[in-house]
Amino acid sequence: MQLGEFFWEREAHLFERRGFKSDEVRVVSGLVSVWSKPFYCSACVSMQHPRRAVPKSFRILAFLFKRVKNITKELTDKGIDLTAFVPVLQEPSEAALLNEMLQRWPTIDKALKDGQLIEAMHKLAKLHAPVDKFFKDVLVMAEDPAIREARLGLLTQLRVRS
């Protein structure tokens, strides 16, 4: 057994004694020489713990974003400002989604910039209801090319920025 493995096993044992699950600790074990940076290792293991209690809204959100990704996988972001879609997207559910995105992106971007990943996920999870309603109420591939392009552009922005 190498010295690094020995130290990692000791550290992993301490984390498990402190109440972390073994799989939460194992996720961190793949990091290079994590045992030599105990504070960093502790922060990484602590980040794994809240993921275990992922609320139902996050799981549903993950499903919805998978749908967004599947619809827009062949599309590239054209860098269109979301406000450009306001005159085109008039259906209540698409307008609601656009409005939610316009309101939430600044705080989500700030949380990501500040390294507050959990906070960003919580803010992003609040898009669950408008995204779900959008898919229930709207045919993305509308016959009108302007509406179709705006809807796809909205979803592309959602995929790229989240």
C-alpha cells in the first residue's frame, strides 16, 4: 500500500465517523492527492452531502432540461438577447417562461460567478413550473417560422445558460 492510499483511508474513515456516507466520500477519492489538502477535501465531501437530499423539484427539473437539450441539441446559441423574443412570444406560458428567465438570470449568473453552486441550483429549480407549463401548452415546432425560431431560441438560451 502506498503512503497516499494509507492517508486517504484514514481520512475517509474520519469522514464516515462524522456522518458522511461512504459513497459521498468515495466521490472525492478520485481527486488527485486530496488527502494532502484536508481543508479542500473536507469542502468537497461537504458539497456531496446536500446532493443526497435532492428535492423532487431538482429531479423534475433535470428531466425537463434533458427535454430542452434534446430539442435544441442541433442548435447553436446565436447570442440573441432574450428581450428580442418579447414581441414574438405572446402565448401566456411562453411569455411567463421568458419573463421568469429575464428575472432570474442575473441572480443565477451572480451565484455561479461567486461559486455558490448550490444557491444557483436552488434559483434554477424555480424555473421548473414555467418550463413544465411551456412544454404542456406550447407546440415548439410551430408552423409560423418566426414563432418557431423564437421558441427554439428561448429553449437554446435555457440550455446554454443553465
